Amino acid sequence: MKKEILHETFDGTWPFRPNLKTINGFKMHYVDEGGGEPIICLHGEPTWGYLYRKFISPLSKTNRVIVPDHMGFGKSDVPQDMPYTLAQHIDNLTKLILELDLEDLTLVGQDWGGPIMFGFAVNYPDRIKRLVIMNTGIGVYPEHTKTWVSDLLAKGTYERILGNLKKSLPGLLGGGVSKATKITETMIRAYTAPFPNKASCKGAIAFPLDIPVGRNHPSAPLMHSILERRNLLRDKSKVIIWGLKDPVFPRMILDWWLQAYPGTEVHELSEASHFLQEDAPDKIVKIIQEFLYKTKTETTKRSRGKAAKEASANRTATRR
């Protein structure tokens, strides 16, 4: 199935050469464009790298831009014998990054891309330079919390909807984009192409069920561990970009991030919803470009200052 869409450009809206790596026994697809310090953009549910199509060309003018498709999504394989859990997705990303030997990373994460990027980042903080946090969260919900899929599960319609994304995904997409007029036929074709049947929806079916509700949820210990180790990233440069119309991650989640990392630069997008990459791509790209430039300048200044101090210390020691 993936072979059928591997070279698909979706009317030229996805003109990027496909790259494949065998990761944990399945073929993981990723885009790899440009050169310089790497930026990795991570999607969530039920999208794929196509979500970042308007980011890749402008950002790759100054940086190496890598956009993977998580296992079960986009142009990556959909193995039927793998666990579609947070731990597995983090391990997949980890192996990809280590195989590509990437350092000085800028990680961009939205929705499930957030916990996955933080899961990698707290394990390899020395490889991280910057974090771009967009409409995502980390943590464990209290027992009996109602999530966005609770009603679907209660009604018995969960798998009928998420197991038939060819039909239901346009509606899910519409619920996360601020204006329906932004959604084109090409977009719908691109987002539904990876999901022709129920077997291909395995990853999308699993993601919402992996939202940890209560300490007994299988992914709760890992999510707790990521949460507890977030201070390992305290000194990394960060920016928060938030769509305020998001029905999945409301304003209170943004407030939590600001408590977790006080003083972080934040950009509130009043016109954007959950899929803010579709609502305000040009604005977000500009914010990221300015963030990259500013933090590069600050790093250069710190390096020069450190070098000057070391030189002064050496001169003093020599005179003595």
C-alpha cells in the first residue's frame, strides 16, 4: 500500500524526495531537505508529515529539515505485529535520530509529536538545542477523566470512526482547522491516502487509546518519567506557538507550559485551531525563523563571551 503513495506528490503540494530507513523492522519514511543545523518536525493524530509541507522549503534554506512519518502514518509502514505505544514511537524516533547521527537539534512537536519529542529529549538532552512547542501536552490525566474519545468509546462507535479514516478523516480535519474554506480536495486526498482500509488505520486507532488516564494506564509510568525529567531541558531555548481555538488542547494547557517553563517566549494565534500548521503556516514559519536567528545570535554571543573570559584568565595566569 505504501508503495502506491511513496512517490505521490498530491498535485505538487508534496514535492519532496522520499527517504526510507528500516527502523525496528519496518520502513520509516522521512523527508530530509536542506543543510545546516537539523530541525525535526513531528506530527500527531491522525496526520502525517504533509502537515508541515509549507514549513519545509522556507526552513530548509538555512537548516536541514527532517520530517518523519510515525509508524502507521503517512508513507511509513503499518506493521500489524508492533505495539503502537508512546514507548515504541519514542524508540522509533530515537533510532532514526541516532542512525542519522543528528546533534544540535531543534525539535518541533504538535499533538502526539510533543510527548514523542520530549521522550527523546529527556533521554538525550545533550543533543537538543531548541524546542518548539505547539498545541501539545505531557502528563497523566486523573482517574476517570473524560478525553475527546470517551463518548465514542461509550457509544461503541470508536473503531468504526477511527478504523475508517478514508471516510471520517475529513470531518476530524475540519474539527481541527479554524475555517472549513482552508480545506481543499487535494488536502483531503493527501490526508486520507495512507488509510485505505481498517488495517492501515492501526496506528490511528491506537494513539487516542494510549492517552494515559490514571496511574494504571500502561503508558502512565513513562509519561510520568518524562514529566519528572522535564527540568533536564530547562536551559534549552524554547518557544511556544499556540492555536487558541483548539478544542483538544485548551488555554489551560498553555498555562501549564508557562508554569513548567517560566519566561518562555509564547505566541498566541487567535485565528488558529488544533491543526495550527494548516491555519497559520506562514506566520508560524516566520516565528520559527526569528527564533532560530535570535537563539543563534545569543549562542554566538555566549560563546564569544566565554572565549573572552578564558583568554583573559589565560593572560592573567601568564603574567603571574
